[in-house]
Amino acid sequence: MPLFTRKKRVAASDAVDPLASVAVTVEGVADLPVMDNHVGGKCDPFVTLTLGETTLRTKWKARTLSASWHQRFELMLLAPTAELVVEVWDRDSVVNRVATATFAASNERVGSIALPISVIADLDGGEQTHRLGECDARPSDARADARAANGEADLGRITLRVEWGSLLPARLRHG
């Protein structure tokens, strides 16, 4: 069950029929960098998946640099040029009271990947591990910039499983 969903409201006359349904299972993450500054610091990871205007989120795992979810999400593909943005976040339990209490103000992005639909189509039914990096899905934060400046390019890995629903992925690869 998604814990975080962001959907754009559209008028009934502007509604778009989905091209396909895509089931993405977040299997897990590994080798994440330490994000918490206290002694024995770890990371409290969770993952967001964004396809078009929809964002879904996994549950978070406490104090670990590797986590398993095996959590499945159903997403609707509305445009053949869309990309799936997968972001790994560190949950911070202390809300930044100076900034507005927004999602980005209270959590730090660990790393992300952006997968074009043509790449996702090739993953149909398979499990694949991706190296996390920085993508332009959201403005980068100061800690991510500092890690990159210090040559700490290894932001960990994420393992996903993708399954296609109503349309064949070949239509998207060759269309």
C-alpha cells in the first residue's frame, strides 16, 4: 500500500487513457553511504518511484546501509516518452522547524536513477540492480553535493523487478 502519493488533478475532458500498467517491485538497496552524523551512524532508507505525475513510496527501514522491501507498486504509463525516477531517501526523524515542514526539508536524498521507458521495457519480468547516482529529478541537496565533490561517487545500489501489464513493451521499444 503506498504511503505517499502525489497526483495531478485533471478535468474529465483532459483525462488520458493509460498506455500500459507497469508493476515495479522494489526488492532492496545495498551499500548505502552513512547519512546520520551520530556515533555508529547509518541510514534510514526509503524509496520513492515517480512515473509521470504519480509518486509512490516504500516503508522506511531504521539504521541500516542495506535494506530489503520486496514491495510491489502498480503504476500507469500515460506517455511513451516518460521515465521512471527512482530515488532513495534517508528519513530524518527530526523535522527542520526553520524551513517549512515539507517532504524535501525533513529527508535527505541518498541517490537516484532515471530509467527511460525503453529501458524499463527491456526489464520485463527480470530483476536488475542499478548503481545509484544523481539525476535531475529534484534539486540536489548540500550533502549530496559535498559527497560528489569529495569523490564519494558510490551512493549504493538498488534492485528492482519490473512487469508489464496491459500493453506489450515491444510497442514502446519500436513505436
